[in-house]
Amino acid sequence: MSTEQEVNKKIEEGVKEAFPMADNVDWNEVYQRIIYRYSTPHGLQHVKEELYKLEDEGEIIVHHIKPYNNPVKMQSLNGTPKVIPTNKLWQHKSCGQCGHIPGYPTSVFWMMNKMEIDYMDEPHQTSCTGWNYHASGASNPVALAGVYVRNMWRAYEIDYYPLIHCGTSFGHYKEIRNMIVLHKEIRDKLRPIMRKMDMDIVVPEEVVHYSEWLYTMSKKAVQQKKYDLSKVNAAVHTPCHVYKLVPEDTIYDPDVFQGRRPAAPSGTVQNFGAKLVDYSTWWDCCGFGFRHILTEREFSRSFALFKKVIPAVEEGHADVFVTSDTGCVTTLDKSQWAGKAQGFNYNLPVLADAQFAAIAMGADPYTIAQIHWHATDVEGFLRKIGVPVDDYKEKFIQYLADIREGKTEPQYLYTPHRKIDFYLSVPERVKWYKGDKGANQKTS
Amino acid sequence: MFMGKKMATRSVLELPDDPRFMDMAYEEQGAVSEEERNLSSLKPEDRETAVKFWQAVKSDFRFDEYLRGCLNCGVCTSGCPAAKFYDFGPREMIQYMMRDEADKIWEFVNKKVWACVQCYTCSMRCPFNNEIAGLIMVLREYSVQFALESAKEILAPYRRVLYTVMTMGNQVTPDMIQPEAFPDWGPQAVEESKNMDVYRKSIPVDLMQRTDIGWHPSLQTAVEMMTIMFESGVMDSIKKVDPDLYDMIEDIYQDRKSQLEEIKEKWEKHELNENELPDSWLDL
Amino acid sequence: MAGERVMVIGSGPAGLSATKELTNMGFNVILVERESYLGGTPKKLKYSLLFPELRPATEVIDPLVKSVQESKNVKFYMESIVEGAKEEGNGFVVNIKDKTGKVTSEKVNAIIAASGFEHFDSRRKYEYGYGIVPNIYQISDIERMLSENKLVTTKGTPPKRVAILLCVGSRDATVGNTYCSRVCCAVSVKQAMEIKERIPDAVVHIYYMDIRTYGLMEDKLYWKSQLEYRVGYIRGRISEFMRGPNDTVIIKGEDTMNLNRALVVPYDMVILANGMEVGLGSKQVAKALGLQFEEHGFIRPSDPDRLPVQSTRKGIFLAGALTGPKTISDSITEGYAAAMKAYEYVTKGIWDESSFGKAVEVVKH
């Protein structure tokens, strides 16, 4: 009898694997359903199982998503759930965004303020070093794992869940997470280094990109929408590192391109009421190339223009290009000007989904979305959707003049850091910023 | 007028330099194994390094996981952005690897490997689940570790990025966008660099108000980054490629570490007077 | 031996042939079929000509359907599925549910599962844009278009340039199917010849990695298509499609005979040779009957070499494509074999044991 039960259990599992969420569904409906069975060499399920096994054995610490992170269950490529935490988040910023598209992170912060989401943004974060690594190869697996775990530790020790801003960091961290989980030799080399810094190997149970968070929140965010986007043709560039690295660990949604393309940022654009337009090279990269954007710009320029901007405009009649990663915004935005000399005057506005959403929700296009860092005609696009750009601009120019002359102090999205925080990462820092309400923190 | 002297003597068919193309080469070489004969196409001074390099790559813990097999279908190359512009294709690399062609790998790693844009389209689409872009990274890592000429060349313009990432854990600086360096980015880049100071000050986040760093990390964070880079052996490979850069970072590391230790000690003993610290540790 | 009853699940080539043999041997058959008609997938998708003899599918299927329909010893449960099989006495009590939800129980001595396969749904290979980009079809769509004599593009005209892509959903780890579907090469070559027969001036290209017209089909299909029809064979797998002007489809691939050379070619019509999967129907049957799956998701026979038509559960036999990709003639043969094994089992109690797969399995990744 027990063998029969075993067999039944095996079949249950087999069927479950084929259509994971279909325990009580109508079979006819199941016949119609498209089920992806993407498998990376090890399979994400396997990695997750190993992760919890290592936690049980005390090999690693797992940073769990807690109820106060307001987790929302989304669906990944295979139909398996991916849990997106939506509150109490640790901002893992992007170096390229902060350096060259500062309106990108500030739009994220601004929306979180608007939706009353608790977050921490700290000086105790390094970049993921993925840009340097993919460009030059000047790193190694242990160093990459060390950088990842160190950042994760800083989030873990104050019990805020890491939210990754950069697409490359996101994809890269997914790979590093798998590597740490699957390779003991990496953990063994990593552990003494972490101990040197009074840390241990901590791995969050999900790696989450902000665009996934934004899509998850978009239906709520859109309630605060200020401008009508229904006449906007928006083309989307889905960043490669978001969905091509560990493909089964990115959210998909049957509502977005029938579940055949990543849910973010296309779904966000859709939920904000813009018309999503399609073009044949949607899956192609933007031309950033990590090294190419600095030293092979002929390639980056040509690729961005001919493979992305021109198809988006000619095939999709796009008014705006929305994307969700650092390099893509930079490449698509900056590469268009040089085309003018050759007669390719497209000037298609390029925005990150965060900026796009924040502006639609009424964020100041200059002080918050910081569109003056963009080379393309974002202002023209904003005028089209009814944003009083000129009023904002006038005010902003005055603001800049006042800052320059020392007449005013900069405004802040959250309380500026204390001096000590620029030197040491003191564990009780959360209390200072959040008072006692941030007190369900770890004292590990 | 086309019949110059040289042209007149050149035959339509030229004999290839690579003896592997010629069946007749067996006359001279005898029937030697492919692996041995492959090497003869390399310059004698390169042979030893080429073999060592290939052995090192093959013994990396990721190699067997990333390279699984090849159906020769070409999906990787047809989706490849770099293959649309350069004489480059992922299938080429996979085939060299599958066939143990140390000489071809050597040629590939000294040039073509740098064409890849790391978009991972090939990895996502490969029906055999090869982690192709990851294999490219393994080759690139080892070319830095072996301090190959191509790696040195590639890293030269990257010095500043490397310096920033190693010492501050942040890869870009806003002020790196200088109009002279980016003339193709047009007038906006000029405007941006002209107003850099005030543009940065107007950003509503205190961490992002400097022009020389994307966000201002803490001193402890910077020291920890350098600790990871030294302890994990990354700096050892930098030493081989760019010894000056190594020395510079080493000095900074020692300075910052002792500054941090001093501040930490004082803080723990409640002796630290915060007012005496400069606003930024970068000014220490 | 009156009253011996065997249940056959599925009325495709395998199920029909098993039913026919069992009734010939004097058994009563309970035939359960999900659809409202007999004939299985060849009927459902309206297959045109069959390879390698290039004769109409109806010539093969219809006589089988007819003889089963005319038999007095077959009880039909149409538009019904099996829900569970409980062992009772020397047989099973099987619950059968019809489309209204009504459940009927039948007592049988043995069961033959012949619930077949499903074609791979090319929408799952999402970079191919099947269902989004016009004029991309699957071989299963083309069979219907050929048999209805309506092989036209969205513009209503016969295609002048046709590309056929092999191995869609087969030999592809990205969709989880790492096996070869065996029949798609032959079907595609057959379709290429059928298209050339009807549109002699059409250009037909087959994109392949390997051509597997194994056995006697090599010259009947692969060689003939070149000798007599000048079908072009291009080596390489297509990685994606673009919408071209005038509803054309532009395919992109690597010409693998010329290193790093790109193929960007327009066609009026693109045909995806979608492979075979066990399908949800057979998965449901396996669940209801308590059968095991093998590593590709097909149903596991108790011994793939020695006992290919015997399942892992005593008294249940297997026939046709539910155990792996098969041709129609193979399925018919398996129908015979399963009928014979069921006869032996019911009349003499013969059930072979096998040590296959009993050893501890090591799961490899």
C-alpha cells in the first residue's frame, strides 16, 4: 500500500510540475493554458531547495521575506510563484543611475514616499561591481560573491529587505546567489573574508528588481495618476540582464503580452494607461555592451539607433521609449544625437519606468525626475501629456540660481544622514532615522 | 592598368598558410593528432602560454557547468548583437572549446572575446543550456589573470573605473562625462558638465550631491570593499596588469584602514567628537 | 469466455487497433474517448498525406474507425474521461466522467491506455512569435490547410516562398524538451513535397540541424525531395522572426556552413515543425490510473526494451505515443501488441516482471 501511495505522490508531483497552480482547475481550461517549462542548467527549484537545506545545516543565513514586508505572490516564467516584498525595503542603488540619471532613484524614493512605503537608503552600500566585471573581467567569483553578501548583510542586520535598482546588479546577483548556493568551494573561500568584517554569509530568499516591485505596485500607484496617458504610444525596451540572466527568476504575467514577455516594465506602462506598442527587435539589447559604451561607441550608437530607436519609431510609432535599467536609459538616450549628422533625426524621448510613473503621478519633472540629465526631447513628450513643463522649468531655474548663490538649502526626500553614518555603519542607526517603529530589527 | 607586376604573377588560388588545410602537409608532418597539430599554427613563443591558458580555463569550477554540449544550430550567433557588427560568434567559441582547439581559443581570447556585449541572449536561447556569456566571462577573467596583452590594452582606458570601484565601491563618477570625451553625446553633455556642481546639489538625496562619486559611501564601506578585493585575489591580478594602479590602491587601503580603526575605536569608547570630523571622509 | 471486458482509453491509431484486435479475439471493449469522434489526433488535426507512402491519412484511419464502429462488442463513452481505477477482484472498477459531469462505473478485467500525445504548442517558444506574427504556422496547422486544400497566406494567395523549421519544441532545453520527436523531419519533408506538388514554382527551404528520415524513408523522402522537387536544405536553427513588409515573415539565423554569417531571409509563409509532447490528456490518464512518468514526461513502460506495452501497474497496458514520439504505423503495431498482452493477462493471468528501474535512481542535473 505504501508503494502505491508513493507512486501516487510521484504522479501528483509530476502533474504539479507540469501545471503548478492547477490543483483544482477545470481540465479543459488546463488544456488551453500555455505553460512554460524553461529550465536553466540547475533549475531554480533546485537552487531554492538547496538554499533552505544550507540554512538548516547552518551553512548560510537566509534573509526571509516577512509579513511586514507585505509580500505579494507574482508568477515567474514557468508559472511558479515569485514573492515580491513591497514594504520595508533596503534601497540597493545603481552606480550608473546615481551618477548619470539621478532622477531614476529619486523617482523611486518619491513614489515610495507617496505610497507611504518604509525604506532605508544608506551610505553602507557598494555597487555590485557587475559593470566593471562584465566589461573587463577584472574580478573573480569569490570577490563578486563577497561584494554581494556584504551588501546583503547590511540590509539583513537592520531587517530591511533588499530591493535592487540596477538590472545588471539584479541579474548578476541572481547568478551569484546560485553560485554561492551550489558551490561549497566558493562558500569556503568566502566565509573567512566575511568573518574578517564581522559578517556571515547571508542570502536573501528572493532577488528582487525594483521594476518588479513597481509592476506589483502599479495598480495601486495608478490611483494617484495625474495625467492622461491614453494617447501615448509607448515602446518598451526590456533590459537584457533583467530577464536573460537566470530567465526563470523574473516575473511574467498573462496580462502582459499573453505572458510571453517579462511583466515589467511593459505591464507598468500598460497599467498606467499608455498604449503599449510593439516592434520587431523588442528582445534585442540596447547596445550598452558595458565596455562598448565607453570605448566602442561606434557600436553602441549604431546599435541603439538602428536596432532599437528606428524600429520603435518606424514600426511602433512610439512617442516615448520606456525601459528599466541603467545602461539602457543611458545608451538609448545619449546615442540619438550623433545620428542627426547622418540625417537620422529621431529624438525619441527615453525614460526609466520609474520616471515615467512618477511623472504621471505628478512628480516635478526637474527636482524629482531630473529630466535635465537626459539628452532626448523629454520636455516635448511631457508637454504632450499635459505637464506644465514651462512652469516647472522656470521654478527649477530659479531654484538652481538660489542654490548657486547660497540663498536656499536643497530639499530632501528623506532626512539627510548623520555625519557618523558617513564613517561607520552603526547597527542602531535605524532607530535614529525611524524612531522605535523601525524597532523590529535584528540584534544578531 | 590592373595588370601590375605583382598582379600578373599572383595566381588565382593562393596556398593557405595554415598547414591544416593541406592534406599534403601530412607528407611532411606525418599523421599527428589534432591537438598536437593545432599548436603548430601558433608562434613558438606563444605555445606554452596558450596551452597553460586553456588548461586553466578548463579546470575552472564553472567550466563543466557552463559548457554542456553543442548541436551546432547557430541560435547563439543569430541572436547575438555583437555578431551583427563584428566577425564574431558564440558558436565559434563553443566549437573551439568542444574540440579542444587550444590555438583557436588563444586567437579568440586575444581579440574576439572582447567583442561580446554580455547581453546573455545566447545563454537564454541555447537549446543545450550552455551558459555561453558566462564562458566568455571565464575567458576574460583568465586573460586578466594571465595579464595577456589584449587584457592590458582593454583595461588601460578602464583605469579610472577600476580605481573608483576598488577604493570607493562605486563604479562611475558624474564628472567623468566631459564633453571632450563624449562629443557624440551632443549639447546636453556640455550643459550637464557646465552645471555639474549645482545640478548635483539640487538632487534631493544627500548621498548623491557630490560630482566625484555616484553616491557617497561610508568610510567603513570603502574599506570593506578594498578588503574583499585584496583578500579574494582580485588585486593580485591587477598587480600583473597594472602595477602602478596596484601600488596606488594599496597605499590608499592602508591609510583608510588605519583611519577607520582609529575612528571606530574612539566611537566604541564614546570618545569620538563628531564635530571634529570633516563632512566627508574623502577630505581626511 | 463470455463477458471478458477490457477498457481502451483513447481512439487514435493505437486505441483503434487495440480495440479491433480485442474484439476479433472475442473480447468486449469499453472505449473511452475525450472527443466526440473516433480517430484521435490524425482526425482532430485533419492530417493530409501520410509519410512515407504519401497516401491520404483517411485511407489508413477510416477503415480502422469503420471496423470499430461496426463492431457489436464495443461500448462507447464519447466526450468522456476516466477519473480513477480501483482494483477489485481480478480487475478494476473505473469511473468515467462525461462532459456533463455524470460519472458512470465500469468493471473491466484489464485496461489499455492509448491516450496519445499532443503537438508542442509553439506559443511556448515565445521568441518565434507564433500567434502574434501573421503567416507563421505549425505543421499541425499545415496538415489541415493541405487536406482542406486551402494552403494560402493571410493575403489569400498561395505562398511563393516557404520556410520550414525543424525541431520546434524538440531537442531544446529552453522549453524543457531534450528529446527528438522522431516524426517531424519526415512530416516536414513530406509537406515540402506536397507544397511543391501544388505550387511548383514555390521556393521551399527546410532549416535543419540534422535530418532524421531514418530507415527506409531516407530515399523515399529526403532524397526524393531533392531529386524530384528541388527542396532546399539550409543548415542552422532559426532564432527569431520579424514581421516583414506585406505580411511577409523575416527569419533570422546563422548560416552554420559559413562561420558567423547571418541569415536574414524573407518568406511568405513559415512553418514550425512542432514536436510531440505527452500532453495534458495523457497526464490526466496517468494520474487517474496511477501510472509513472519517465524522465521526459512520457508514460513509463515497466521495461522499455522487453515489455514496451506493459505499464508499471499490474493489469494496465500501454499503446501508442503516450510512451514516446511514434509514427502512426508504430502506434498501430503497439495496439496489436497491447491487445495480445491484455488477452494473455485476462485469459491466463500472464504478467511479466522486470527489474528495470527498480535500482535506486540517481537524479542527474
